[in-house]
Amino acid sequence: MTQIVRKIAELRILVRAWKAAGEVIGVVPTMGALHDGHLSLARAAKAECQRVIVTIFVNPKQFNNPDDLKQYPRTEEADAALLQTVGVDVIFTPVPDEVYPAGFTSTVSVGGVSEPLEGRMRPGHFDGVATVVTKLFGMTMADRGYFGQKDWQQLQVVLRLVRDLNLPITIVGCETIRETDGLAMSSRNNRLTPEGRAIAGVLYVAITAAAEDIRAGQSDRMAIREAAEKLRHAGFDRVEYIELRDAETLMPSDDPQRPRRMLAAAWLDGVRLIDNIPV
Ligand code: AMP
């Protein structure tokens, strides 16, 4: 039976008992509006841990756009039903005041990897992520934390954070789950119009083709320009970035010996879509 917990003190009681019994605890931080991408993380946690906590918290500190925060879907009942099918032990879903009580002033800020791409386009976003993730690790005392490769830069920020601060948790990066046309599943996808949804898969198709061309010897710049052209031609409103980066540092990389990642952000129907793939 999946238990819904809203208070940190209540969570602590459960976690202390599990720890005392020597059980391995996995945590899956989410903002809710769950889809198969989230469930794949919960299943991975379930396969490797005796206890699984899924956190559902729409973290106001990681939204740089108030409208995005207001419009963010909240579907607690449906989320709980889905997590029940996976056999999650606890859904931890605190209200903002529980996480950020009056007087809260601390920020966890990860340098380097959090600065380019999403960090540049969404000022303050990764500070919000790093702060809440650090707090959730503290609250859940989890041994393992599960994150999606869908948010590749976020995954690298969390890995850096855990290493830099010696947090006693192992981070697991799980593969991106996609719709049949390649569109990475996202809670924001259901804000697309039917017309937008019909072309949204082009984002994945275009970066996949660019990655293949680069592997075949085409220049990075040319391959990326063609991908951007494909998106505009398909009907995307704006391409924010398509970049080939070092997979770990997210810095520009022309060294094919190092793992590299192509990352993209583009607007369609007023919805900002992001995706990434290995190159
Ligand atoms: P969110 O609720 O968007 O904050 O996402 C919570 C977690 O689910 C993050 O670690 C995301 O990277 C992960 N996630 C979101 N979408 C997907 C997806 N399509 N495939 C795999 N993981 C995902």
C-alpha cells in the first residue's frame, strides 16, 4: 500500500525505522503529472532498493517563469494511482511552506556545469534544483537517487553536487522514455495543440540525424544548422539552442574521444521542449 506523506517529521519516522532495519532506500524526485518516464525511474528504484520514496513537489524555486509555475499540471490522484501499481512505499508531497518555512535563506549553487545552456536560458533554475534536491536527500536519507537522462544537464548538476558536497547517496541516471514518434515524454507535452503534437517528434528526429551526420564525418556546425532548419521548416516557433557538448562538463567539445552529447531546446505552441542524445 502506497502511503501519502506530507510532513517531514512523519517521513523521518518511517525512514528511521527502515534504516534501523538495514533497508536500502531509493528516492525519485518529481514534480508530479506523472507519465511513463517517471514510472520507469520508480521501477528502476523498486528493482534496486527495498524501500522507494517518490517525491512530488512543484518546486517554486526552480521556476524562472511565474506563468510556467502557475500552469504546471497538478494531478495528485492520478499520480498516486500510478505509483500504487509500481509498488512505491511512500509518496512524499509536502506543501511549499513545509519545504521553505518562514526565514528560509539558504541556496545550494553548483558552479560550472550548471552555467551554460539551461543555466543561461533559465537564470536561477539550477540553484532551485540543487537546493531542493539537497533538501530532499536530507529529508529522505535515501541511499540511491534516480534521475532521468531526459534532463541531461540536471543529471550532471546533481552528480557534481553529490561529489562536491560528499552527499552519501548514489545517483542513477535512467534512459529517456519516448513516445512512438520519438518525442521525449514530458509533463509539458499535454500543453501542445494537436497540430503541435503532430510535429513535436521532429525535435528528436532532427538531432538524431545531426548526430549521425557528425559521426559520419560532417562538420558539427553544418549538421546543427541543418537540424535547426528542419525544426523551423516543420513549424517550430523558435530554436533556442542545439549544441554539441562534453557529456559531463557541458562545455563545448570538439574531442570525439570524449563522450559527447547533443542537447537542444526549442519552442512549439508556446511550450518549451528539451531533448538530448549521445553523439
Ligand atoms: P520532472 O517531474 O519533470 O521534474 O521530472 C522528474 C524526473 O523524471 C527527472 O529526473 C526527469 O529527468 C525524469 N524524467 C522526466 N521525463 C522523463 C522521460 N521522458 N524519460 C525518463 N525520465 C524522465
